[in-house]
Amino acid sequence: MTAETANAPLRIALAGAGTVGVGVIRLLRDNAELISARAGRPLQITAVSARDRNRDRGVDLSGFAWEDDMTAMAARDDVDVVVELVGGSDGPALTLARNAIAAGKGFVTANKAMVAHHGLSLAQAAEAQQVALKFEAAVAGGIPVIKGLREGAAANAITSILGILNGTANYILSEMETSGAGFAETLKEAQSLGYAEADPTFDIEGVDAAHKLAILAAVSFGASMDFDAVSCEGISAIRAADIAQADALGYVIRLIGMADVERDEAGVPALLQQVKPCLVPKGHPLAHVTGPTNAIVAEGNFSGRLLFQGAGAGDGPTASAVVADLIDIARGETGAPFSVPASDLVSMAPAEAGKRTGQVYLRFTVTDKPGVLAEITAAMRDANVSIESLIQEGRANDGGEVFVAMVTHDGPAGCVDHAVQLLSDSPSLTAPPLVMQILSD
């Protein structure tokens, strides 16, 4: 920041005037004096771009220049920073990001898909141009987890990340707990309340959480971004019977993103990144996170356990994260987007999840006939899986199916995978088995 610009307004171009974009406009308007005092200079929107210029958004846009083509905002002389709130991993959002950085302008985004897929190349470009690239709002809405890990915990080696990273999935699972309703019924309710999109695939199949986890892994471990290496499994196979059984065993079910780094004898790192439904002990911090809330547990080697929790979406919380990034830029704070320079990010091979040990919950949907239970237990025996407890529930439906659930003793995950493979062609199974890791306290 030069002496001439130290007290000049930070001029902002805003791409996207939907729910979050309008939230940014209102926040900058309503808290203008506070924000200016904390930033050391005013923050001023100069240009806006959105799909429909004439739509009534409940805020006055007449004081801003309008651009029908949002990518043109990168070339405006009256813009210092571009904020992108449009979404999409590619297309105009990515073009805008590249053009803004190339033009020497700071770039702020809430676009987790774009950062997960293109964050490394954008970070390299931003560092080469010595401009800011910030994405606090891309992970966990209004929770300052990126800043907390990148700055507050900067002195620590982060050893693991566990998180509830998708509010839609968490709302569905926690509502199934309290109501006893099934998945499909609860999903419809979430859609009617606005917690789930008309097409909820990214949320319920774990893709949205996987985008966020890839970003957190890069920030936490200095790992080169590798979204394709994230193992991803959703919640659509979970039934009310699984929720009830977990409760009886002392657990709740949550969609968990988890990441950590392991090293071999030569010190070569491998990165575990997976999103999957898990049984969480009721004493664990994540067990008490209900509704459309996000929470992340990070373990630092000196700080110990850190818990970040709050609203994972919504106009106010997400706008808060966007404006926090803008305040940093107004102060002249840029820094490496992923904690260390992009050139220092380490490319890590995926860790072999099958070598990890722990307890597992398995649920089989099977035909109600003699010999099925013996077939399942034989597969467990042949795969060297030790069973701690086994439960046979009543009928799953009117088609003569029943649920068989079991909890294993501690053992390699690969053995459980092998047992499932042995049963893959069994005519006794009417659906693929549900396999859920049991987290430790």
C-alpha cells in the first residue's frame, strides 16, 4: 500500500447480487463507520454485475456502475478489488478471477468449487502479481476457520482436521434423530425450509464438503491442492433404523470431512482426505452440532484441540466473511493464500485408508431367509474381521427384507473392505452394505 492510497477508499467491484451479494452491500452500508475504523480506510463498492439489472433486491444499486459482463470489471480503472459471488468451478467466475489478478487487482471469493479445482494456479498468479487472493467465505460461511488456521494457529503443526462442513446434510441427519423420520421425508422438509436446493446432489452426496475439505487440507498441511484425491461418500443410504441403532450404541451419525498426513519410514508424506458418514461418540464436540451448522475440529501440536463452530451459510454469515477479507486487503494484509507460498506447497500421494485401524459399523439389507446371517459372519471371518456386537432388526419394508447391523472390534479398514467385497455378489443382499467409521473420542 502506497502513502497516496493509505487513506483512500478501497474500491470494490461486486460480481453477483444474489442473497450473499446483497448481504455484502447491506453490511458495508450498515456497519460503514465501524468497518472504516477497523480497516483504516473506507470500503466502497463502485461497480456491480448480476444477471438481471431490474430485479428488486431490496437494496438500492443505482449508486453503482453496472456491468452486464462481469468479466469486464477486471479492467475498470475505478476498482481495486473484485469480489466474486457467482459460483461455478469454471466459466465466467474463473475468467473473472484470472483477469482480475492479471490486472493487478485483489480477488475475494466465496466460490469453494473454483478454489478447490483452481486454487493452486490462482495462488501462483496472485503471488506473481503481488495481489491478494482470499476465500474465507468459501469454507464454513461466517466461521473464521481459514484465518484461524492460517494466522491464529500459524505457529502450530496441524496434525488433523475433522469437520461438519455441509449444513444441509447436518440438518437432515439431526432432524432424523429428533423426528424418527426417514431420509427422503426429511430431505423434502429441508427443501421446503430452504435448507436444501431443488437439486441437493452436491450437498447430500458430500461433494460440497469435499470442496471445503480440500481447501482446509491445503491451508492446514501445506499440501498442494488435489480435489480428485478426496474420497467422497454421501448420506442418501442412511435410514431411520441406522440413526436409532447409533443412538442405542451411544453415537450420533454425522457427515464428516477428515484429513491428516502420515509419513512412511523415509519421511515421505501421504495425505488422507475423505468425506463420509461416521458414528460420532456423544461426548465428542461434533456430536452436539445440529441443524444447518458447521464445525471444524483442528488438532495443533502446541495449541491442542481447536473448535470452530457457527453458521455455515446464509447472507449475513457469508457476507461477514467476505467483508473480513476486504478489511484485510484494505489494511494491506495479503500473505500466501494457503499459509505458505504456492511454490512451497507439497504434492502428497493419497494415503492408503485401508491400513487405518478402528471400529466400523456395518448395516446389511438382506432377504429374510435362513442362512443369511451365517453367510455374513463367514465373510467377516474369512476377511479377518472381528465382530464386537451384532443386531438383527425387524423387517426393513413390506418386501420381506430385514436389517442386519454389526459393530467390529478395532481392526484394519482394508479387512472390512475385503469382507464387503466377498459379499458383493451375494443374492442374499438386496442393497449395497452401509459402512461407517466410528470416531474415537
